[in-house]
Amino acid sequence: MKFVLIGIQGSGKSTQGNILSKLFNIPYLSTGHIFREIAKEKTTLGRYIKETINSGALVPDEKTIEIVNGYLSRPEYKRGYILDGFPRTLKQVEKFKNNVDKVIYLRIPDKEALWRLTNRTQQRDDETLPAIKKRIHMFHTFTDPVIEYYEKEKRLIDIDGTATIEEVNKEILEGLGKQLVENKVIEWKPKKTIIALVGLPGAGKTDASDYFKEKGFPIIHFGKIINDYIDKKGLEHSEDVHKKTREELREKLGKEALAVLNMEKIEEAFKTSEVIVIDGMRSWEEYLYLKKHLSKTRIFIVNIYADKKVRYHRAANRVYRRNLFGEQRDINELIGTNMGPTIAFADFVVKNNFSKDDFTDKLETVYRQVYFS
């Protein structure tokens, strides 16, 4: 196991690094500690390092890489390590040959970092206010791109570092897929769960599905059966055609029709994943059918909500099924397919009126509450 801790000075990296070291029985290596030890040496390198860190500047990449790689070649780091303070720049990322498993980002506001550092009972020589401010500025300049890099690599665990030490540690373990039981770290195994997305046309169910798909969860599109049937018949995707098709299915199988027709896909998906996502669960009867036939499975209803004007604008600009929106469509969904109760009974309401980043942040909160509860 190879972990990297990243965060502004004062974010709690050393505290969490030492805790994780004991829990996982792997060494904690702080590059800041290494440099401070070298700075004490009466050598040319020692004086250089001392002057550099006291000024609040970063040790140059080539020298940092050389020192860190030297330490990591030691026998005590063969089983793994927790690395604090490296890599700090994209160049260091490129030159760093050790493939880390996860990068833990302890995120705190700049003001919180300043407050913590200036109120420490024991301050280091390099923790003058100008040096701290310069180091924070350089963190954003050089290390923010590193965070973005590991996020794209799907190796970043973003942690709220303003919480208590215990809460931060618990969140880190959850992010690593672990949990602490009787002071022992064990594998986290989520319970069998369905995340059922509901919402009126244009609310953003497809975007929500894409978000959960990136998490690795299988997506079951309930409405695909109707869309495929209409496409196969070469019919127009109009509200009248959709309504007629839905009604015909429900006359044969009841209002739980789409749950019945998709049950085989759901059971197949559960063979490879403990969590699956249903895009477009509509009727209350579908929910009751799933509860009855999957009695040991948790079902969370997530209502994706957006204001009417926002929904209509989005739906009008869709490439596929662009005519399926408006007041009549809403009424048919709420009353005709009996979607009203599922929306009212939702476990989570996620408002999607604003940016995609805002929407993603809200979905991330839902994901954590569902997955780790």
C-alpha cells in the first residue's frame, strides 16, 4: 500500500500520517521532516536546504526527487509507505516512479491554515507569517495542478480537513474502502443497494447516471425498453406515442411493468456490483415491486429536481427525444405513470439548477451517505 498525503501546511497531514501508519503498519515519511533534518547538518546541502525552507520557497524539483527516491529505496519502505509532502509539482509527478495507490487530499481554507499555524503551541523556525503566506500561495500555484492530475487519474480522495481528527480519519478510511472495527482495519464491503433516480424530464437524470457510472456502478435504464420499442417500430418520439406505449405495457403487466421487464438485468448487475443505479424509476408500484422481490436490498430514491424553465430549456436542446417535454408530459409522468409518490417519498432531493460542478458536488454527498452508511 502506497499512499500520498497532500494539503496546505497546517491541514493535519502529519497527524493523519502517524495515525494511518499505526493502523496499516507501514512507515510514515514526511518530506518536510527529511528536509528539516538535512537543514540541521553542517554541510553545504544542509545550509542550502535551511535557507530555502526558511524563506518559504520550495526545494527544487530535481533535488527533491533525488532525496525522496533515495529514502524510498530503503528496505523499510518495500511493503509500502505513507508519503507526506511529495509530489508537490507536476514535474515531480512525472519523475516519481513509485505508483501510488491513493492520494489523500486534506482540504482546508487558507484562513484556517493561517489560524492553525499561528496558534500552534510549538512553532517551528520556518513558520513566520510571511513564510506561511508564501508557502500557501506556492501550494496553489504548484500543487493544485497535482491534485487535478490525480483526480483525473481516479486516485484522489478529497477529504474535508476542517473536521475533527477522528472524523477526518474515518472519512479517509472510507475513501480507501476500509473501516475500523475494534481498532483493526478491515475491508469495507457495502451492502447490496439500489440508487433509484427519479425526476421530471430535463431535471438531469442522465447526468446523474453518468456521474454514478464513473464511480463504477452498473446503470439500468428503465425507459430504454420503451425507447427501443418505439425506435424499432420507426415511430416518432412524441408524447402521444410514449403515452400509448406505456399504457399498453401497464395494461399487460400493471404499473410495475418496467420493474418487471428489467428485473433480469438488475439481478445480472448484482452479480458484479453491490450497488446498482436505476435511471428513471417512475411509478410507486415499481418501487413496491423492487422492495418485495429484493427484500434484502436497500433502495434509496434520489429525486433530481430543477425549475420548470430550466428543465424545458434542457429538454428542448436534447438531440434524442427532444420533443418530450412540457406541461402535458409532466402531468402524464406525475399522474399517468404515478411518479408523484416516488418524488414525494425520495430519500434525497438534489437540486440541479446551476453548474455541472455544483450538481456533481451534491451527488458526491449523496454517494458518500449511501455507499458508506
